[in-house]
Amino acid sequence: MLLTTVLIVVLVVIGIAAVVTVPLMIRSTRRQQVPDAAPGLRKPVMGSPAQVWVSRGERVLRELGTTLGEHAALHGISADAAGVVAELRLTAGQVAELDHAIARIPVPSLEQERDQLAARLAQSAGHPAEADLARTQEAVTARIAAAGRQRDQRAALLAKMQATVTELEQARDELAELIAGTAMVGDGSTDTATAELTGRLDGLRQGLVEVRRAANPEIGPGDQG
């Protein structure tokens, strides 16, 4: 009788430990699925637009976890949102790389040098130095053009990040409304709305992948985050 009682107590303790531990393991696994930073890329400067958009996306992800609570049927939405945030971090890393590259090209002084070279070339027709001056002007002009392309790429990435985060926030609000409405009606009719949200979140993630590829054609299918 005593042995039976001891076994029952042990089983109860194990059961309680499992109930406590499993959710913690699940949360830990979810955190691991969303990297804290893009590996191999620079981190955006604190307070920069890229960092701000990532921070807002991460806040949405945390709020989604709170909103979902015990609604296990909707946890797939949280995983999809985590994928969006992972892509935001990769995009922010790419923006940081562009910021670094742009900072290394002194455009104002190069533009001044280009204009000076143009004036010297105009006065050097037939001079032995004409060919060298022309090559120098070409190189300076190419550097200025490269900076312009990088600024355009940066602007496109930031615009996509902004659109993604605002739509992610919209999805969070709609999910909260959906859960509240379901609780009031009590009919469990969430499948269609959940599928729509999941599709939109996947679209946001794919949109970030595409704009990163456009900014860097070397990104392949295996670099989607």
C-alpha cells in the first residue's frame, strides 16, 4: 500500500514537471528559430531606420505570443510571423552593409573632382595626358554612379521594411479582433480567417526575400533566411 502511494506521488510530480517544462521547451525552440542577428552581416546602428523597423517587428512578435495564449490552433500564425521577423533582420543587415559602403564613397568631393577633370580635359585635346585624364574621369564617374545605385537599393529595402512592419502590425490587430470575436460567438469558425492571415504573412516574408535579391543578385534560394 505504501509502495503504491509512493508511486502515485512520483507519477504526479513527473506529470507536473512535464506540464511546466514542455511550454518552456516550445518557447525556447521558437526563439531559436528566429536568429537574433543576420549571420555574417553588419548590425544596423541603434536608432537607424532599419533598426527601428526590426524593433517594431520584434515587438509585434512578442505581442502575438501574448495574444495567442492558449489558442493552440492559431500558433502557426506566430511561426509565420517569426519568419517575417527573421527576414526583417536579414534585410536590416543588408541595409547596414549598404550604409557602410555608401559612407566609403565621398560623393561631394568626387563630384568636384569630376568637374575639375572635365575642365582639364577640355583644355588637353591632343595632349599626352589626355588619355590618363579621361580614364581618371571615367573612374570617378563610375564611383559616383555606384554610390547612387547603393542609395537606391537602400531606399528600396527600407521602404519594403516599413510596408512589411505596418502590415504585420495590421495582422496582429486583426488576429486580436478574430480571437475576441470567436470567444464571443463561440462557434470556432476561424479556419478561413486564419488561412488568410497565414497567406498574407507568407507573402510579406516572400516580399522581403525578393527585394533583398533585387538589391543583391548574388542571394540564392538557400539565403532566404
